[in-house]
Amino acid sequence: MSVAAETWESVPLAPPDAIYKLTGAYKEDAYPQKVNLGVGAYRDDNNKPWILPVVKKATDILLNDPALDHEYLPITGLPEFTSAAARLVLGADSPAIAEGRVASVQTISGTGANHLGALFLSRFYHWPEGTEKQAYLSDPTWINHFQIMRGVGITPITYPYYDPATIGLAFGAYLATIRAAPPGSVFVLHACAHNPTGVDPTRAQWTQICELVLERKHYVFFDSAYQGFASGDLDADAWAVREFVKRGVPLLICQSFAKNAGLYGERVGALHVVAPTQETAVRIKSQLSVLTRSEISSPPAHGARLMALIMNDAALFEEWKRDIKTMAQRIIAMRKELHRLLTEELKTPGNWDHIVNQIGMFSFTGISQEQSQALIEQAHVYLTTNGRISMAGLNSHNIRYFADCLDRVVRGQL
């Protein structure tokens, strides 16, 4: 055996990513009525990827711009994009923006924003005395949160979030954990359309969370991957973030344009760190620039240029809002139809109100791992084994088939 071979003999085989494995199995399945409810990407009523009309229009404008080149962007990204992205999530009238207290950098979509934000905290955050570097993640959460935190030396621990008994928010236990955590702890919160449960706090509950976070002097790590996707309204879906900023909670925001602009492969995102002063924001941005330089040197240009054009042009921005509403309303319509089929037509055992009470792309059905596995193996319905489904995978052509299969598995007939 060569020296090179011996060097790598101890490298373990990593398990495949669960979602990508599920998608691969779906693609290989020849069953004509197969349904993919695993992947978190929008599909139209014909189960096709949807290029937003406003994105097509903006693409044509860019392609016909004689000044367009392929030079490097600045290390911290396209300024026209990062400033517009900050206004989108914080509000155009945000005092934090007006006072120059927001350090914004372009990232490799929301995943890159999470990684850069976590890396920055790992390097510079003053962790509670007597504790290791750790961050509180909701139980459950986007699985990548765990890998990102561990990858930068932060230990992920969970706080109660989902209550399987009510298929809703475990609010009391959630607050109890915030109260019990050492002052200055880091909490990762989903800004809206919680992934994977679709269960969001009400505004009254957000207010209580905010007050307790302030009281305990915690730091909030907002993950905002679905602004506009929850309700169809960009401003409504940013309410929690803006309320926390208004109340003076120390925080950062990870932002993605994969879902709400359909730019999945363009990897368009931003990280915003809200600082107490303008001078602090300048220093924070300088360190974010150093971290970015060592990892990607400078971010990709095309998606950022598209979003800068859309967000800074009044007519295109209004068209984008209409496109977002189109996607959100189709998902809401699927929730209502699935609820109607289960409760009125099929009279499926159990209470299915959570289907319409949850919000965003995903829904926790409340079925067991065994029932989920039966749907995959017997009905060719591909979903994660925790019972999460992507509502975007349902359409007028397959929703009845899925409802029938769900009814049968609940009744033990599958």
C-alpha cells in the first residue's frame, strides 16, 4: 500500500445527506403517481420549478446592459445589494440603518450567512463566564444548524419548541429554557415559517420571548430564510426581527433569497450584524471582511445583481411582491384543500387543524416515523421520516392521492 493510501485509510465514510438521498430515491422511482414532499423548493401546480417573472425581466435587463462585466465584487459584496437586503429585513425606516449600526455583508445564500455568523461569534463573542461556546437551537430545527455550529467550534444544545401532543408550540417549556439559560447565551431563532415544523409564535408570544431575552441579556441569532413565504407579505414576515431590533436586543440576521426569489442555485444571501454604535459596526464589518476573504475571497455576482436591481427599482420591487404572493397563496391553498379532504371528505381520524394553522413551506403532519416510512415504501410518497412534508410538493394533480394515502396510513391500512 502506498504512503498516500495509508494516509487516508482512517477517513470514515460519511452518511449521505438525508434530503438529497430522499430526492435521489424519488428520481429513480418509476411509479407514475410518486410524490416528492421532501425537498424545500417551490414547485408550481404542474410540479415544475418556477422562474419568477420578475427574475426573468431582471435577467433580460442585465444581459442587455453594455456596462456589465465579470470583475470581482468587493469582499463584503455588492453594496447596492447588501444595503437593499438590510432595508428589506429591517425596514426602510429602521433606526439601526439610519444610525449606521448595521454591518452587512453578502454571503453564499442563507447557509453561508449562518456559517459566517457562527464563525464570527466563535471568534469574537464574549461567552457567559464558566460556560463553553454553545448555542441553543430549537428542537427540531434545520439539520444543517448542528453541523454549522459544530464546524466552528460551537456546541449546539436544544431548547423545547415543538409539542407533539398539540402539534404546536411548546411555549411554556420554550420560555423556561430562555429563563434558565446562563445570561448572555446565544439563541438561534427562526424569523418566520419555522423549518421544519411550520409552527411560528404569535406576535404576543414573540413579545414575551423578546422581553425575556432582554431580561436575561441573551444574544439572538435570527435565521430568516423565508421572508415573504410565510404570509405572502414581506413586511409581516419581518415583524419579529424588527420588533427585537426596536427593543434593543443584541442580534444578527442570516438572510436568504433562495426561496422568496427562486434563486436556489445562485446562492444569494446576506449577514447583518446590528451593533450598538456606528463605530462598533465598522469594526465588526472589518472582521467579517477578513473572515470572508479567507474563505471565498469575494462572493458571486449574478444573483446579487439580480436582487439589487429588483429591490432598488420601484416597479420591479412591486412585481416581486406579487410573485411572492403567488407562491405563498398557492401553498396556503394546498393547506386548505388538504385540510378539507382529510376532515370533510375522508373523515380521517384525529384533528388536522394544524395543517392550516402552520405556516410557510413545511408542515409537520404529526404522523410517526413508522407511518412516514410506510408512505415512502408502500405509497411512493417521499417525505422525511419525522413526518415533515413540503407543502410546495402538493398540487391539484396529486393532493387527492396524498390525502388518500395519509388517511390509509393513519387508519393502519397501508
